[in-house]
Amino acid sequence: MESNKKAVDPLSGKKILLGITGGIAAYKTAGICSRLKKKGSDVFCVLTPNAEKFINPVTLSALSGHRTVTDMFDNHEKVYHVSLPQSCDIILIAPATANTISKIANGICDNFLTTSVVSSSCPVLIAPAMNENMWINPIIQNNIKKLEQYGRYFFSGPGKGKLACGTEGTGRMQEEDIIIEDMENLVVLNNDLKGKKVLVTAGGTRENIDSVRYISNYSSGKMGYEISMEAVFRGAEEVILITTARNSGKIFKGKTILVNNTAEMKDMVLKYFNDADIIIMTAAVSDVVPQKKFEYKLKKKDELFENLKFRENDNILEIISEKKKKDQIIVGFAAESSQNIANAIEKINKRNIDFIVLNDISRNDIGFESDYNEITIIDKDGKIRKVPKAKKRLIAREIIDHILK
Ligand SMILES: Cc1cc2nc3c(=O)[nH]c(=O)nc-3n(C[C@H](O)[C@H](O)[C@H](O)COP(=O)(O)O)c2cc1C
């Protein structure tokens, strides 16, 4: 995968709120603070009252060059719990205790750190550190899942190994190098889609046969959802997700339009197509559709066999590629049961689209329903780029990077 790192250090000149909570690993954060300073970041350390029992604020003030905040009411003239986080490019919480993670997940603002996180709007990177039993506790895991759904909270670690409590397991604070690399990736997520309107389709269409039956496919809509989240996060002016997937249970700050079948999806795509700058068609649209939809349940024996006749479905990608304006970008998806590059090249040559994302749906570990994907990007000019297996959110990032290139 191409690295997101730029020639200039992405953390140079960035304003960072470094939150530290009450865990043994707090001593390690002095090292992170020092590394960030060397990279040219402006670091503001914030300790929870319990963190003060583990590390002295003086150490962090000396390393960061700014007075460490420990008291919610220290600098009330500046309404500092709002002004500081709102001026930051990123917040890192390392180590993050089970307690603080749970408070943030529930909007609790009972100290300077938790209040700052709630009033911030930048990415928040959380490096949990705790005993394994605490880590695997379903309440803590649910709080983590809850935070991940907002698209602004990211987790680095925890790692596996020897824990401070004397046991072995998962719960060690992530290694410093990886935390810093994750921060570098998050701060490059700037407003590079600012002013752009993005239209995304997702999920498998359901083509009705009769009042109880339909034909569909296993597409979960996760890839389209992650692309939409990424577009929101990168400052797109408007993100419209036209999807058949009803139960992702995730929160999405853009506009979601729920549809059932190809005809409904086509109507909605055409409604918003003209205004869109970028159109990403991840939906798995059925190739065929029943010739007629029966309003009642067909009888199993004769009626089904007699009446089940299909016709070729509308091809939404083909329809919009004919209407494509010069400054619009259209990305098609090809779900193949092998990395069939020849098929994708044929598809791109036939249509007026910018590139095709090919994903292999024959594997169980990626593609339909999985949280992971592995893709091949095929450009109009025949250039081929492989993106190795990664979480769908990271794949989404690669796709948007490719569009912006
Ligand atoms: C010696 C010691 C070590 C601790 N280490 C951790 C830890 O690594 N992770 C954690 O979640 N809690 C740990 N705790 C418990 C927290 O300090 C406690 O939950 C506290 O309320 C956290 O407050 P804070 O999140 O506001 O900093 C530890 C407590 C003690 C006494």
C-alpha cells in the first residue's frame, strides 16, 4: 500500500491535545510528548485528576513547553475546555483507562479531559491500556464499538504481552511508534474534499418476485458506508448514501436514502447525480429482474414455474456514464469471483467512467459482509494498482486518495 506519509512530517506544526489518564502506562506518555515536540508539534498536555497519581504534571509541562492542565477550573477566563480542543488538529489519549473510554462513550464531562473531548470536533485517537479482564469486559467493548461508530474516534491497540498487573494478555498500551504513525495518518485527513458533493450507492438490491419473495445477493453495504463516512470525515460539503442496507446500526452524519430495488436506486441516483462531483457506485445491483412483480404470493407448484421469467435489469452505471459531465468523477465497482482484471478492463472501456475497483467476492475473509476488503484499482488508462487486505475504512481512504490524485 502506498504510504500516506508526505515528505514534510505530517505532525509538524500541528496542535495536539495529549490526554493522559490514570493508568501505569502514563509514564510512557512522557516519551510520546517528547517525540511529538521533536517532530515540530505544539503539544498541550491534559491530565485527569487520577493521572496525577501516576505522572507529575511538571515533567509534561517541561517537555511540552506549555503548562499541563489538571484542573477543570484553572483557566476559566478563556473557557479553556472549549477553546483549547477546538483549536487542536488532533487529540491523543494515551493511556486511556476503561473509565475514561466509558465516560467519553456516554458523553460524561466531569473533568477537563472528558469535557474537552466532548467539545472537540477533530479526530480523537485513543490508546487503551488496562488489565485483560477489563479489556474483554463486554461493557467496555460495547463502549468502544459505540465510539467507533461515530467515525471520529479511532483506537490504536492495545497490544498483547506482559501487563503491569503481572499477568500476560491483551491490554498493553500500543507501542509509541505505532501510535505516532496512526496520528500521522489521521492528521492527513484534512479537508481535502471541502466543497465537494459525494454520492455513494451501497448494498445489494432486492428485486421482488411476488409479495413474499425476492432475488438479491450478499452485499452488506459496508464498503459504501465506510466510503461515505470517510467522505464526511474529509470535509465533503454533502455526502448522500443511497443504500439498501437497513441494519448497519451505525451513525452517519451525511444523508441516507433507503431504497429496496434497482428501480428505486436508479431514481434516487438520477435525482442527485447532476449536483454530485464524485459518484461512487459500490452497490451490487442485480443483473436480472423478474419480468413482473406479483402482488400476491405465487403458488409453489405451477404458478412459480410458469410465471418466474426474468429480463435484463437497468444498468445504473451505464445510464449515468452516458450523462457524465466533464468535471464529474465516476467510480465503478466490480464484484468478481476471481481477480478478473480482463472483465474489469472491458467494463471500463465500455463506459465513460474514471476507474473501477475490483474486489474478489469468492473469498470468505474479504468482500461481501466482511469488515475487510482487498482491491485492485484499474484506471481508464489501464494502470493497475493493488491495495492489500485492510479494514474497509482504510480501503475507503485509499479509494478517496486515488480520486484526489
Ligand atoms: C496502580 C493502579 C494502576 C491502574 N492501572 C490502570 C490501567 O492501566 N488501566 C485502567 O483502565 N485503569 C487502571 N487503574 C484504575 C484507574 O486508575 C481508575 O479506574 C481511575 O478511576 C481512572 O481514572 P481516570 O480515567 O479519570 O484517569 C489503575 C489503578 C491503580 C491503583
